[in-house]
Amino acid sequence: MAERELPPSFTYYRDPLKDGSVERSDDTCSACGRRRGFICSCTAHGLELPEDVRFCPWCVADGRAHTRFGVSFNLVSADAPRKAREEVEYRTPGFVSWQDWGWPTHCDDVAVYIGQPGGDELRASPEAYEALLQELRRDCDWTEDEDYLTSFINGLGASAVAYLFECRRCHKPIVCWDAE
């Protein structure tokens, strides 16, 4: 029977268990060989990884998965401080996204990943909603069409997703988006 201690916390990922990047499982960790009751469901990137490689959140958090298998879990913006970048790349579970893009930075640090809010959740936080609108206006030429923009935001969670981050220092919301 697997041990049921709580998984470790991650500095740059608020709640990977709630978000599904860490899930309850009796699978054996490829790095430590233990069944600890939780496994990371995120993708591990590395050369010549066994197809069935699985890591417990403890081996991700302490860097054992990276050290033993040379894996990374996330891309981080190049302007991030080295220590923070390495923590997110090698010792923080990833989350599902369609595109590969750098984990954002703000105030000379890597932002904390909060989750994937829907349109109503974003509207409930005017600062987060405005951050999404700024990101969309920067990337898209269709944001002047208010009906389409409203439909897009209402449909978040289907073929388009918003990713909410928060600056560790000033707590400003940072919103990225992705689409199939």
C-alpha cells in the first residue's frame, strides 16, 4: 500500500494537486523507486527517456528526477534569474499547454502559476481581466470585435485556455493564453 504523506509544495506553482499536474496514484516513481501515493502527470522533457517514466512530486521538488534522468519540466523566459529559472525548469512540475512558451517573469523573478481561470473568474478580478485583454490586444487583430472577444472569453477552457500567474513580489496578475 502506498504511503499517503502530503506532496511537497512548489515555490512557483500554487496548487499542482488541484490543477491536476500532481495526482493521487499508486504508481512507482522512476527516480526513487517508491510508491508514495502521488505522481506527477506532467510531461518530462529529456533525451532518451523511457516511455513509461513517472516521477513522484518529491523527486521533482528535490531535483532527483532532473539529476538522474536529465529532465526538465518547463521553459522559462530567458530574462529570469538563474536560480529561479533552474527551480522552475528542473524542480517544478509543468502544466498542460498546447504551445511551448516561456514561464513569465515579473519584478526580476519568475511568476507563480495559479491555474486556468474561466471567463467569469477573470471578470471577477478586474486586474486579471485587464491583463488578459492586454495580452490579447498585443497578440490578436480581432480584439476590436466586442462580440467575438466576449465569445472568446466566455469559451475559455475549451479550445482556448487562459493561464493565470502572479508576481511573487508585487502580486500583479499575469495572464497568458493558448489555443489549439
